Amino acid sequence: MRNAVSGIGAERGLPPVAGVGAAAETGAGEVEEADVAAYLFEILIGARRLATSRRQRFLAYLIGMAIEEARLLTMGRSAADGSRKLRS
């Protein structure tokens, strides 16, 4: 799996995506799960727009599914575990 520093973006000369490291850390240096989900939600919105503009419909659909999961995670839920209740 490629990351934002040495992945496809770096191969194409794009700058790494910033935000999750600085914005999502708590005082103890831990990353809040909801903050990461919100960050990924924002990134995925842009990815879906790009896929749609390039007429990559199936990829846009798959990214849309990831967007929905990120949205649920920001609310403390997950479609993966089948729960509709808020997690503690």
C-alpha cells in the first residue's frame, strides 16, 4: 500500500496531503478516530469528484461507498459491523 509521502502522488510530482497528523492529534499524541474519519471523508469527496470528471463511473461508485463508511465513522457507527447504534 502506498502512502501520501511515497505513493502515486509523489510519483506524479504532487505534494503530500497534510492535515491528519497535525489537526487530529490530541494532547497525548493520539489520533482521534472521528477526526481521521472526517479527514478521510474530505479527501474522498475530492477523489470522487475527480473520478466522476474523468468518467470513471465504477471507481466513483466505490469511492462513494467509502465516503458513506467515513460518514458513519464520524458518527461512531460502522456499516461493517452492521450496527445502527452509537458505539461507546
